[in-house]
Amino acid sequence: MATIIVDNKSYTVDERQNLLAACLGHGLNVPYFCWHPAMGSVGACRQCAVKQFKDDRDQSGRLVMSCMTPATNGTRISIDDPEAKAFRASVIEWLMVNHPHDCPVCDEGGECHLQDMTVMTGHVYRRYRFPKRTHRNQSLGPFIRHEMNRCIQCYRCIRFYRDYAGGRDLNVFGSHDALYFGREQDGTLENEFSGNLVEVCPTGVFTDKTFFHHYTRKWDLQSAQSICPHCSLGCNTTVSERYGIVRRIANRFNSQVNGYFLCDRGRFGYEYVNSDKRIKRALVRPERDRAKPAKPEGVPQVLEMAGDRLRHARGIIGIGSPRASLEANVALRSLVGPQRFFQGVDEQEHQLISTILSILRTGPVPSASIRDAEQSDAVFVLGADLLNDASRLALALLQSIRQQPMERVDELKIPRWDEAAVRNAVQDRRGPLFIAGYQHTWFHEYATDTYFAAPDDIARLGFAVAGTIGQGAPSVPDLTGEVRELAQRIGDALTHAERPLIIAGTGSGSQATIEAAANVAWALHHQGKQPRLSFVLPECNSAGLALLGGGSLNGAFESIRRGQADTVIVLENDLYRRADQAKVDAFLDTAQTVIVIDSLEHPTAAHADVLLPAATYSESDGTLVNQEGRAQRFYQVFVPDGDVTESWRWLRDLARAKSQEVDGLTGVATWGNLDDAVSATAAAAPELARIGEVAPSARFRVVGQKVPRQSDRCSGRTSLISHLTVHEPPPPVDPDSPLGFTMEGYRGPLPSPLISQFWAPGWNSIQAVNKYQDEVGGPLRDEMPGVRLIEPVGTKAPHWFTAMPRAFQPSSREWLLLPLPAVFGGEELSNQSPAIAERISPPFLSLHPSDGARLNLEDHITIDLALQGTTYRLAVHLESSTPVGTAGISLVPELSGMRAPAWVDLFEAIQTERTRRVA
Amino acid sequence: MERPLTQHIHPDGTTRTLREYVKEGGYRCLERLAAGLAPKDVQRLVTEAGLRGRGGGGFRTGTKWSFVPMGPDAPKPKYIVANGDEMEPGTFKDRVLMEGDPHGLVEGMILAGYAIDAEIGYIFLRGEYHLSAQRLNQAIAEAYAEGYLGKPLPGTGFRFDLHLHASAGRYICGEETALINALEGKRAVPRAKPPFPQTVGLWGQPTIVQNVETLYNLPHIINHGADWYHRLSRTQDGGTKIYGISGRVTNPGWWELPLGITARELLERHARGMADGVRFRGLLPGGISTAFMTEEHLDLPMDFSSIPPEIGRLGTGTMIILDDQTCPVGFVLNLEKFFARESCGWCTPCREGLPWVAKLLTSFEAGRATSDDLSLLEMHAKWLAPGHTFCGLAPGAMAPLQSALKYFHDDFERHITSGGCPWSRKSAQRRILV
């Protein structure tokens, strides 16, 4: 630690920081633009100038850029120095030379960092009297709006997009005062993290296009803390709403999970909440005839009817959901009983996740947070397509490959925050990242080595790597020389690292890759390394559901088929995404009564005898467990209209309707608010015991007050319904959380799960996160980053996995159909958001060119694929990265019912235009 | 008077051939290397000779080299880069050398590479110097054929490769770190220092960027020694300098003269005074990023040590003369337009400040300026100072402006009071239009 003197006051700071970060960390206001806590300093904007003095006798001093000056011990600076202040005001004056004064109509207005910094420096009077330069704006696709005239040339956008996120299609063109930040020509921004430009840009050049489509002023938004439901990583978000419409998603800083950045699926996938396909009314089918449509009915009548059916049922089973909250699943489990509660995932997924849980529970290697992944110094990915399946993790790995080259940076005594110098010193040097998979993405270009093979071969490579690391891990006997050498290289790289990370996932459906990953990690552990494991799971609460326990969907099908039950309650689950259509049809047809609780229309909901409209993430509270095993709470943003309510409340009401008694209620029927649900969840499984520690309970108050969801400046509340009445109605009551649907309440330091919007006086943009951290870029003050539910207990590896698959053998007639996850299109909820839908690629079948030749298929022709009882029209992609003998199938909505992996006779299944004509 | 750099350059503009070059003593110092002159000896000789960078900065070459990590543990490869991006308006000294005597640069590069143990060299050449490029390419090819390049030098084991790179053309490429970025294929934006190129330079490796004229001095220092080199000069720094004069003088041109000659001697003896009918008002001593000097400064020795910093600096030593028939405001406007256009756009004060200055000066010339504009010009001259901006371009741009505001303040005032440029014949007419 070092002591620096700022305006004659001493501060203790970390000498590895620069002066700007040190000052901000102590709550001192120094304006800045080009510096970013996650992207370091480049010294471009010159906004953070302060006066530095040689010693206490130096009266004149000199201006330095605080972001480019290390906070060495004894540094003496002044922020308030008149010359420094005047210079900073001049920098704003220069930036304003060409900045349009369009704040009143600018989407950034109200949370514009440029506005904040302008006010902070005190620049008020325009002296430039010449014409401004103007630019033509570009159309950048469905996510981002472009307004180049507002640009202040801080270079943050391309530094994020290119240097941090690996994007290629955004750049800076031109020079002097005619710089252009955009694409070479109009077109959709390709990078999966483009949405972060909205927050990275200090002004309104890059703004959220989805927000623009239903724009409302920022300070009129009602916001709450949420957890992204669109993949298994559990990124923290802030969801904002007005007039019952969810308006946008913003990043919510969590030092252990998403840090400052989200992926585009997470940021722009929210619009399913506003979808026309939302189920808004409770529906019942009065007749038992499924051919007749279900009709809307009053909630009491629906519940009465449902209760009647439940009372007369010969056994009720419940099908839970990996995309529903823990509390909702526990409610269902309580209603039907643990023996009749099924997880609502297919047998294969059930098996894979059980294996993963057992590896994390019994093995000595802990799971990795995204933060851990960023810090890891060697990475081996086995089979998981991170860019498409867990994008934010891929972004973390793009940072992890900078870890090893940092040794050189340290040797050269370049401070790590000195970003430009670091990049100049590092150049193209990258730390080890090995990717084994079967779908090529641009992310592979950052890999030290790649290996494209069928899952069995990927697993064999993994086992072989574990074998080369040794420590008792079994080796693979019959490898080709090439793979043996690759395994040796990977093994060497991992053993030379200190914090290696091994990643696998459920995406390929391969048990063996998961087991191989465990062997590698365990071998490294025995070698004295500190390895971490990361398993990508299918959905946002896959881990939580697995912790809760329960059989797979097959069990549910069996119990109906055998007549052990005749009534089924389906919780937030479209079974047609999880099993063959024929099977699900049979299951639903056999069941006497099907009760579905969900938020969006889907084929399963169409079969419901009783359909109950469930609240989405933005309309309910609950707990999710991410792939790391971290439990996190999401909060209701607004009170939905219609009959929509939380799934757990529907289940409680069903339980009450079923029992028909007023006294003597048990289980879920007794739940009053979310606290009851959380307590019941904590008791539902030993590993869930700490669920209550995830966030403060509904009773939490600060000086007797709740925490407002609306901003201090929320305007016009009294006039919202003035055309109906001039009396202001009381705000809705929130019995479930310490938050209120109002603008009144406590504003001040809060436990981090309760911070919905980062705001501080003078800091209206998301840059205000600085004000919530003791050390800029570090954890939030009193951060509660969620509770990790699974930590390693033993230090000894359990028995090594030895079930090594045989080398993959292509078959003469059949191809192994492999699922290809898609960042846009591969997830059920976000698919319903128009902006995401625009980015979904048409369905395709990917084949190795030699297989294409065997099948007599040309690249990019359209085929019909008859599979599992359905015919799909899709394009053929011939890719040399697709392993011979396999066929990749993109998991876009059109193909969501397809089951993979599976062996398929493509000669029979494929019909081309030609064969169709012949027929 | 000895002129080691230029004595053999053909007055007719043709180039010196390899045969001539070798016959007249070229590449002879390589034999001295073979005879046991170690890299550290070369460094010591250059340090003792007091060679200072001829690109305008005047940084001591020996000192610059001393920062390069040496020895077996030093990072490899290391690079030596010749800065031939001679884009300073009014400056053409490197061109004279490269066109007239291309092998001198090749030999200088080999020596500099040897001194810092850099096995790869690049000549970063101004894009418009087609003739230089042609002649250098030929010289490099000849040097390869003769084994000066691409093969271990006899008796040393040192092997040097040299490449010519023609710039895509930006003034900022003359700034050594922007030059490095350009050479790497990146935007020609300067880099923050530290780290200096000596440790983290081209492709992250130790690199020395050296002006062309500086490199031409090296063979002579090695051949004749430090004492001889000091005797060439009239001042404490060693060697000769190529001086030049452009503007309305009787005999504009360039001359290799002892370092430390006075401006008056240059102007009156070598340029033979002002042209008929015009009088001297001031001069920019070396390129347009140096401050004006006036009559009172003419007796200052033109070297790197004798000009007080509050007056200015030598720069490249190729002067531009301002006469009394030329409007100093228009003169400065022309410079500032150039600077505004050549700003790389990286830092705010330079990118936004310089175009503003150019627009203000334009309004002076157009008769639309007010006294507020004068204070705006002064504001920029004050703020666009070293350390405030990312590199030296904007402070350099302010040197002529600030000194013009000092020496020709009345002329700026006259533009305001008379509603136009007193030098312009059209000014009366323009006033009516306004």
C-alpha cells in the first residue's frame, strides 16, 4: 500500500493502481472518458488531468493525466487546483465543439456520462462559433443504434469491441477531427457482445435499439435486480419497466460473475415478456374433449375446478423445470410429494447433470466462477461451444489468455493498468487455450490449438491429457500419434500453469467428455495446482433443479403410462422441447388432467386442461442456481396485468383448492410470501440450506423503510391516470421483498442484492458503479455475490473415471447427429424477442465436405430432412471442421423439437430438390 | 571546412554508386568492427563524439542507445529503425542524403544495428520520396550482393538485415512511436511513454528509432574518432549539420556547415541576404514546429545547446524565412491548417483544438475576428503544452503561434481593427462582402 496526498489530505491506496482509480476509489470526483475499470488506461481523452507536485515545497506543479500516472508512495496531487480545473473544463469545451446539443431527444439523456462530466467540470459557455462536423450514421442491426455526430472520440467502443471482445467489424476510420467509429459499411454488428457498447460509450453514439422501440425517459423507469434466465451462467442484470412493458436490460455489476459486461442474448432477450404470445388469462377446458379450446374463466372458478380435479385424481405427478425458480419447483414438489416430482428434463440430461453434480460434490476441485475463469492461466475446453452456449464465459476466456503474457509485462515493469503499453508489450502473445469441439466459431482463432472431432474422440483426448499429467489418472492406450502429441502439449501447458481451468458441458450430450474433464482436473489437483472446473449446463436453473432432486421426464411418462397417476402439473416447461413428439402426445393424451403453469404459449400449453398464466422473471421473485452452483435472487420489477402471478403462488392456490380446508393446511398451501417459499426451499435439500443467505428477507428494512424501485426523479406519477381520476392510488404492495413499487423509501448503502440502479449524485450513468466500490473494479462494498452451494469436501480424488469410449467410427449409412447450440435461437425464451429473432440464422445441417460428396450434396443447397416423425427444411453447410461421420444440426426454433445426439440414416432422411422432382 | 556527409554528393543530382562509395572510404569501418571494435566500443565512441539526434529533438544518441538491454539475456530480436519520414515542411536534408548517397544510410544502419546488437533494420521512408526509395532499394540490393547485409560480417559474427518501408503518408509518422505503430500495420497513433521504444518498441521488442542524418554521421565517427568529430563543430556538441534556408532570400538552398554557426552567417553569407525589395522579419529555425526567431536572435549559434528554451529550439536546422511582404497571420494559418489536418485524432486537445485554431486564424484573415478570438488563440497556446497533450505534435503546432502572438501581436490586432488582412489586396473588397 502507498500513501498519496490529494489536496493536502492523505489517502492510503494500492500502489499498483493509477491515480485516477485511486482517487475514484476514495470517492473523489475526477472526470474521465477513455479510461474504463475493466479496460485500463490509454491517455486519449485528457479529461482526468490533475496537478502533480514534486514535493511539499513545489508550488507550481505540472498537469498530469491521473489515469496514466502510477499511485506511487508520496505522490502529491491536487484535483481542485485552479489550473487543473480550468484545463479539464477546456477539455469538455473541445469535446463540445462538435457534439450536437440534442440532449432532449437523445436516448442517452438522463444517464449520459458526458452530461455528468460536463456538469462536473463546470463548462457552461460555448465559445466555438464555427460549423460542426457531421457524419452519416450506419444501420448496425437490431440491437444497436448509431449516431456518430455525438461521438467524443474516446476510443472506448473499439477498445471494447476489438481488444476486449474479439470483434472485427467495428473500427475507427479517418483521422484528425474527422474520425469515424463504425463498420466498413452498414450492416449488423457481428460480435456477440455488441450490446455492451451501449454502456461502454460515454454518450449516445451507440444506444440500445430495443429500448428505442419503446423508449421512455430513464428516470421514469421502474427497475429491479434480476438474474439473466437465458443461459446457465447467471449474469446479474437490472430489468427496467414502465407502463407494464419491460423496456430494457442493463448490466448489474457482480465482481464474481458478470463484472461489467453481458452478452447480447442476455441483454436483448428480454422482450419475450412483452410478447403477444404471453398467456395473460387463466384458461380451462370445461369438457374433457381436448379438441375443444380452453376458455378464459375467472380465477376463483378456474381454481375451484382445478381443485376439484386434483381431489378426484388417481395420483398427481408434477413436472418441474430447469427454467423455473427453485421456489416454484419446491412448491410443485411440496404439492405432489417428492416421490411424484420429476425434474422435467430428459433422461440423458438428467444423467449428465447428476454426473456433474457428483464430480463437484465428491471431487477435490471446485467449480469456477466467471471471475475465476478470467484469472485462469491455462484453459482446456472439452466439447462445449462456449461462444454459443455460455457466451459470457467465452468473453472471460478472451481475458484469461492475457494472464500468462502478463509475466512479461511485469518483468518490463509496465503497470497492468497501462493498457496500451501492455498491448504493445504483449503483441500477439497468448496464454494457453485449447478448444476441442465440433463446431467452428471465430472464438477458435484465439486458441493455442484446436481439435475438431466427435464427442467420443474429444473425451479420449481429455482422458489422454489426464493420462499425460499422470498422478494415477488412467491413460488411453490406442491413440494416433497426432492426438497423443496434442494431448502431451495440452498436458504440458496445463501443468505449467498455476490456475488451470477445465471446461466441459452438457451441450454435446456426452457423458465421457464430462468424466474426462474431471480426470484432467483431478490429476492437476494431485500435482499441487489449483485447478478449477466449469460445466456449462443447459438452462438457468439446471443446477438448482438437480440439487433439489427428482427423476427424469421418463419417470413421469412411465407413471402415467402405468396408470400410477392420471393428473399432471407441468411447471414452466414445454415438454415437446424435451422428448419426441409421439411420446409427449401419448403422455398428454393418456393423462386425465393436464395443468400447465407457464408464461408463453407453446405446444404443451395448448394441451392444458387448466392453463395458469405464470409470471416471468420480471414479474416474480425467486432464486436460481447457476452452473457454478451459485444461488442468486431475482426480484419482481413490476406488477403484471391480467391473471398473471408467480408460479409458486399458483401452486399454493392449487394446493389450497385441493385441500378445501381452511385449517390444517400443510406444505405449500401455508406459504404466505416469498420468505415462506425460501424457508421451505432451504429445508427441501441439505445443499439448499443456505438459500436464505442469498439476499435479505422481505422483512429487511433500513431505518424502517423499504427500498424504492423507482428513481428519485420519477416524474408525472400523479398525472398517470389523471384522465380517470385525480386521486393518486396507493402503490401496489410487495409482500415478498424489501423493495417497494414506489419512489419513496431508503436511498443509501445497501446489501448488493438490493441495489437495482447504480446512481450517485453527479453520476447518473452506469459509471456510478465506481461509487459502490472500495476499490474501483473490485467487489461492491458489502457485496453479497450469491451463495456457492457446492464446495469441495475432500482433497482426495474419488475413483478415476475409466469408462473410456472407443474411437469414433463413422458408419457407412448413418451419421451421428450432433446438436449445435446457437447464441441466437438456441434458447426458448429469448427466441420470442423480436430483436433476437432477427438474428437467428436459418436452420442448417452441417457436414464434412467428404460426407457432402458421399451424400451428393452441394454446399448451401436446401434439403428436406425427415426425422423423428417431422420433416424439416434446412440448408446444407459443408464445413471442414465438422468431424467426418457426424452431422451438426443447429438448435434454432424450427428444430427445437429435434433430439440429438442420435444416429440417423441420412441417405434415407434427406430429400433434395432433385429427388423431390424425381419423386 | 570539412563536409564529411556531403562532400562526395554529386552536384548534378545523380547518385553515388557503390563503387564510388567504397573507393572513397565507404564500408571501411566494417573492417574496424572486424578488428575487434565491440558494440560497447561503438556506443562509447558515439557518446564521446557528442552526437545528438538530427531529427529535431537533439537527444544524445549515445544516451539513447544506453537504454537498450544488452548482453546474452537481452530480448531478441532487437530492431533499428531509420526515421526517413521527412515530412517537416521546409525540411529536405534527409532527402539530399538519401538521394545522393544511399549507401551512407545502409552503412550507418549496419553500424547502429551493431552497436545495439539489433539484427534487423527498417528504413521508414516518406511515401513521396520515390527517388530515395528507388536509390535506397538499389543500394540495399547491392549491399546484400556484396555481403554487407544478410551475411555475418567477417570477424564479428554479426549479421544484419535491412528492409525499406515506404510510409502511407502522415506527418505523425515522424513521431517515433507512431512510426512504430505504422510499421506494425496499426494506426499511426503515438504510444505513451514509458515504456520507451528502447525496451518495448517494434513488435514489443527493444528498438532504436534514429533520424537519417544522425545515422549518416556514424561511419565518420567510427573512422575518424571522437576528437576529430568534435573539431568539426563550433560548439560543445560534435559534428556538422545540414542547414537549409527557404523563403525570399537571394540564394535559397542547403549547406553542410559546422554545428553552431549563427543564423546571421547562414542568412547573409550562405543565402546571400534577403531578396530584393523584401526585409527580414523572422525565421522558423528548423521546421514549422519551432518558434519564430527575430532580428535580435540572429547571432545565436544554431545548435542544440545555445538557444534558450524560452526563445525556441533548433529543430531540423532548415529554416523558413518570414519577410515583411508576407502576412504573419496568414503564414501561421497555413502552418496551423497543416497541423490540424495532420493531427492523428487520438487526444482531445490536439484533435479539437488545432482545427479550432485554424478556423480562428481563418477568420482573422477574413476580417471576422474579434479580440475574444485573440484570447482563444492564447488559450490554445497555453493549454496545448507538453504533457497536456499525448505527444509533441500540438505543442509543436503552438510554437509558431505562440511566438507569432508575441512578436507580431500588432499584426494580429491590425487584422481585427482593419477588418481584414492588411497584406491582402482583396481585403477591401472582402470587407464589403462581409
